Amino acid sequence: MLSKPAGGRNKQHEVEEFWNAKPCDSDTSDEVTYSREYFEEIEKKRYRLQPHIKDLLSSIDFQRKKVLEIGTGVGTDARTIISMNGIYHGINIDAGSTEVTRTALDVFGVPGDVRQASALAIPFNDNYFDIVYSFGVLHHIPEVDVAIKEIHRVLNPGGELIIMLYNKTSINYQVEIRRLRKWGLSVLGLPGMMSVLERLGLPKAKLQRHLELRRASGKMSDEEWLSSNTDGPDNPYSKVYGAKETAELLRDFKDIRQEVKFFDYRHWGPLGKLTPSGMRRALGKRWGWHRIAKARK
């Protein structure tokens, strides 16, 4: 479905439906769904591929702090925050992520409050939280300025905001999404090309879905192309942020600090696998897909 309303509450409803059907990371384990082994495998894969997430969490003083996580996925970072003695609260726009996170906390017997609620109307009082954490979620919110005002409202004076946004100056966006993938889609229908791209490590199901959407609706807008190339072909909304856009987004905060991380070597097939870990880290620090920003109220 590509003829979608541009932005606003209708678009946000599509975002809700998308993540309700597939909470973030929920498809990365082959263990029995919602078992302890299922959550442990997801955690292992998440932090092995993206060790900067665990490093980021380890750098934050959660001890007895009231913490709000916006967008909890399957509760992996939630459990890490709780293990560091944070007083945890999480919200998701969708029921699916909410339920799987509650289940994860129950399976591991750890405390936490997880609710289905919108970041556009956070159900907590003013000046309630010491820390608001949101990794890879705000760039999926069309009315993100409203969400930022809500975050500012519920944070204590001096409280800390930690977010990750997709990075506009990344290899993933500037090279892969804007150039290579457009070329790849243009030749995808040629005889044998699907097999060639699959041998390079690209997932066949996603390639087939991209081809279906291309044949069904023709040329996409730049916004539709970006969205369909971040979290799956049917992802309804994503945005990328550079340093200036991020600073503008956080204009009501102070002490804004930004850094970039994460070169996803998986996108480069055999070449990516051969890339030394040190080079991956260096590429991530310069042109990474994750723009991490910290700020204070």
C-alpha cells in the first residue's frame, strides 16, 4: 500500500499497525516465542550486532532514577535498565510491543510498568522522570515536534534525554538507500538478478516485496522510498536527521551532545563479512546509521 496520507494522525495510525504486527527485533529468534530462550537470543543478537547500545546504557546512571522508555520493542533494553536499578516505565503506541515487553519482564521476574500510550500524549505528570530514553523510535513519529514537547514536559528540570535517530549523513542513507538500492530495484526484474542479489546476502522475501510494490505502484516519492528502505518494504514512515536537524528538534533542551555509531556490515554481503571489526567501528564513528543525542532539560 503506497498511496498513503502524508503525515498526521492517519500516518501515525499506520505506524501503530506496522509495529503492532512486528515489534522491533521480534523476528530475530528461532526459539519458542516468548520463552526465556527467545528473549535471551534476541538480547544476544541485538548487543552483538550493536554493542554501542549496551555501551550507551552502561554509561548512564540509572540508579534509583525514574526512567521512561519510549518504544520498548521486546523489552531488551528495558531489562538492562532495570538490572541497573532504574525505576522503569515504558510506553508503546502499539499493543503488540506493549504485550511482548510485559511478557519479557514477567518471564525474567523483574519489575516495570509498561503501557500502551502515544508519545504525543504521555500519560504522566509534569516533571515526573529523571531520564527519558528512546532508541530508534522518534524518527517513526510524523508529529515528532509534539512528542518532543511532551518529553520536555514530563522530564524533571535537569533531567536527561537520550535518543537515537537515523543519521542523514550515514553510508546507509547516502550510499545505500539513495543510490545502490535504487539501482538494485531497477535491475531486480531482470532474469537471474534476484538470485544474484540473494547470493550477495540480501533477503529474498524483502527483494520480492520491493519488486511487487514497484510493479503495483510505479515510482515512489523520496519519502516513501526512505520509509520502505529502513525497517522493511511496508514500513509507513521514517525520517533521517543530520546534526542541524537534530539540534533544531531539541531546541528547547540544553547541553546537546551528538555522536554517530553503527556501520551495518550485513548490507554489504561477503565484502561486509570480511571487513575487520576495527574498520567497522571507525566507519560507524564517521558515517554510522545511528545518530545518538543526549540533552538536558
